[in-house]
Amino acid sequence: MVSTQFYSSTTMKTMTILPLIVLLLLTLSTNIVIASYYSLSIHDLLKSRGLPGGLFPMNVKSYTLSQNDLLEVFFDEPCEAKFETLVRFDTVVRANLSFGGLNGVEGLSQEELFLWLPVKGIIVQDPSSGVILFDIGVAQKQLAFSIFEDPQFCNPDSNNSSPFFSLFFI
């Protein structure tokens, strides 16, 4: 009878520990999935979410992606890249990343008719259309998807001042 109690006690310990082991493995596998995003370049991350890889320039310092899909992209200094028009990146660009879109964008502006307008969103509604939409608040600007396939180099911000300053000195 003593050996039966020992066996029962061991079995009960195993049954108590087993759920903890399963929980630990699930936690580790979730962290591995999250960590795999960080091993991707920002360009590969964008492609995996249905966006062109060249939306952000080559000289991105780093980025973070939270579990609720808040994307933060970091640069050493504000810079400008030439696509169809000039685009200005602040030292931090934030947006909510979804499949085919960056919404609630902060820290990104686009030059239109000598004015710098904040980009509010970037959307690919239909990948087969070859069009990407830039929401600049007052309107949506359509651009060719192909313009953003390859990352550009971002040059230091030429005037590094208020966006309205450029209106008077161009």
C-alpha cells in the first residue's frame, strides 16, 4: 500500500506540473513569434503586411512593433527622401500597422505646392491596382505602388525647421 501512495503522489505532482509546462511553452512560442518580427528589416516587415518595402528609406536606425501593432520607426535625425515628391521623416515616425495600411501616421509629411502637409495614412486598398493612397488630411493622393518598391536613401533635412519656413525661402 505504501508504494501505491508514492505512485499516486508522483502522478499528482506530474499532473500539477504538466499545465505549468504547457503554459511556459506557449509563452515562449509567443515570444519567439514576436521576436521573429524584430529579426525582419522594416522593409521586409512592410512587405509581409501588403505594403511596398520602400515606404521607409534605407537609413532607418531601428523600429519597434508592439503587440497592438503600433509601429515606431526611428532615424538618427530628420531627413528627406525624393519619391514623386519630397517626403520628410521626423526622428520618430509612428503609425498603426495593419495589412495594407499605415493609419494614424505621425512624423511624416509630404511636400505639395511648396507646402509641407502631414501624411495621416498610407493605404493599399487593392494590390492588383498598382496604386497606393496617401491621406494628407484634405485629400487622398494616388501614387504608383512601384515608386515605393525599393527603399530610397534619406538625406538630412535641408532646412531642419518648421514646415512653414520652407514656404518663404524656396
